[in-house]
Amino acid sequence: MRRAGIFIDGTNLYFIQRNYLNVKIDLVKFVEYFKRFYSIYNVFFYLAYREEDEKQEKFYRMLAFSGITVVRKPIKHLPDGSFKGNLDVEMAIDMLLTKDNYDVAILCSGDSDFEKLINVLRSFGKEVVCVSTRDSSSIEVVNAADRYIELRDIIEEIKLEEAVK
């Protein structure tokens, strides 16, 4: 069985769930879905967070206790009143530094910033699978990746079941 690394752009995934899917993804089920096809070397989840946000802290702890490596940094409040919390560079560096540990990179983002990274990984003989939605995926990333998985096609297997009250 081929080895895979899963790299999840947490901010991107949050907006996809909220703006396009209208359903939450169970990240444990998401990982289990890919374990059917690959031996998973590691799962990285990149998270920009608000300091002292108890809900986010609980989410972070849940991921960590589920065996997911969380890479996080605080959101910056910019002088114009906007917020910034991008971890694309950290994600790209991790994908390159760990490339000897996997055959397949599962990239959970459709951000066009990853086009060059995908091409570099492919030049090292790595297969890159992009997982996102058509609404939020750039044509550059879809074209560069070896394979594209539309989240809507697997959503029934990976959605979070709401707790019974």
C-alpha cells in the first residue's frame, strides 16, 4: 500500500464548509476515508487561531488527541481592521521537508498559490491529490494535480453527525 501524507488548509476548509457545503466535515472520518486507499504517514492540519478562544482550543485539543498534527499560529489584527491568518508557506515547507516520508500528497486546498508546489512535488516523483470543491478550486491547482477529488462526492462518508440532544 502506498504511503500518503495529508495536508489540510484549515482556514480554507472552514470556508468551504460554511460557504459551499453547508455541512461540517468530521476530520477523523476524513482521515479514515483515505486510510482505505493509503498507509497514512501523517496528517497535518494548519490552523490560524484567535488567542484565548476556548472553542478553538477545544477543537485544537480534539485534533491533537485524534492523532492529527496541528500547525497553528495566531491571527494577526491588521491596522486597517482586517485579520490575517495564512499558513500557506508553513504548509508548503512541510510538504517539501517531509516528501521522503510519502508517495502521495493529499492536499486539502484549491488555492492557486499551491500550483508551483504541486509541480515541484511531481518533479520529485510524488503524486498529488487535490481535495476541495469546484467552487473553491483554482483551475491552476486542478490542472497541476494528478487527481482531483470533489468533496461533495465523498461528503456522505465524511460528514460530522450532529450530536443527539
